[in-house]
Amino acid sequence: MTPTQRKIVIITGSSSGIGKATKTLLRSKGHTVYNLDITTDPEDPAAYFLACDVRKRAEIKSAIDQVIQQEKQIDWAFINAGIHLFDSMENTSDEDFDNVIAVNIYGSFYTAKYVLPHMRARRSGSLVFMGSDQSHIGKAQSSVYGLTKGAIGQLTKSTAIENAPFNIRVNCVCPGTIDTPLLDKAVTKFARLNDLPEPKVRELLDGLQPANRIGKPEEIATVVAFLLSDENSFMTGSLVSSDGGYICQ
């Protein structure tokens, strides 16, 4: 890979799950990837991990400024950090509501806000938001999480329109049920509330998918890598489903 082909990438929340799988894939292709997360990943070289709580806009700005200081540019950004909440509206505490909104919406908005001026200055860049199948459809026990992912879908479209004149592409990946730590927590809670063993819950989840299985983080990483890449030169403002056919039903 030549220096011009190598990209400087930031990924929020890439110490685990889809973020980590994407980070690993992009690094394997020779790109320089910075992990902005509150949790460390032992696989990260120290220089490429930046402690960042996306609920705090000052920390987002500081992390992005550090990357710019070290690299002079940011080519690609995967705005991935997010949390899940499986609960009914009436049982959702104010604290849980505020926390999900802060991570999923504020964190996404401010990461984009602080990285886009650097892309605009170079008239080049690609940004991918982390959406969900719930950017398209509703699910029970998911009013707050679904609210945030619907918002991310609209944020993608508006941001794409605003930045298209600057040769910046903005898209959104919308995974279905993926085998990540976020899913583990949801499975545990669902199993407890319904008095079911966790393996049974996972079997039920598999059966809900037209593909008859849940997805793997690495499968979503390949989609994100394409959306970020220069091979994807004429797609912007798209919400791209990768869900084993779930929302087709």
C-alpha cells in the first residue's frame, strides 16, 4: 500500500464488537486506525488508543485534535460507539434514558461535528454512522434504543446532503442481530425476565432471522470497510442493511 492509499481512520468504541472487528480488518489492509473508547483493548498499540467518553463533547474534540496533531488529517471515520437498552417505556429510568441518548445521539452528533471540518478543509472524506435494523423498523421493549437509531438514520441523510459539495460521503450501516457484547447483555436480561435459559433465547433469535442465524461482527466489518472505501465512490446518504433479511419480512 502506498502512502496515498493508506488512510487515517478513527473509530469510536472499537475495543469490542463490530468496532473492533472493523478496526482489525482495516489495520490488516494497511490503514492507520485510532480507537476512541472508554475501555482499553490490549491489541491496540498505545499510540493508537485515545481514552474518550463520547458522552463528553470535550473529550471527543480533544481526541480528534490529537489525531490531527499526529497525522495532519482524518480520511475516514466510523462513528460506532453505542449502547443498547432492552426495557419497556414505563420501566425505563430517567438515568437510563439520558445515558442512551447521550452515548448514541450526542456522541454520534459531536463526533461528526468535530471531524467534518477537517475533511471539508481537504475536500475529501468518508464517514459511516452506526445504525440498526431499528433505523427502519420498531421492536418491543426498545423504545429508547429505537428512538436513537431512528435519529441516526435522519442524521445520516442530513449530514450527507450538507457535505456532498465537499466530496465527503456519509452513510449508515444498519446491522440486525449480531453476536456482540451488547447482544449478550440483552440476552441475559430477556432470559431472566422470561424465565428461559440463555441458550434457548439464542436459539429463538436464530429462528427469527430469514438466514436462520444471527450475524458475526466480522460480517458487518466488511460492509463498513466498503462504505468507507474509495471503491464506494457514488453512494452517500444511504442506510445499508446487513441483517440476514430481517427487515424484509
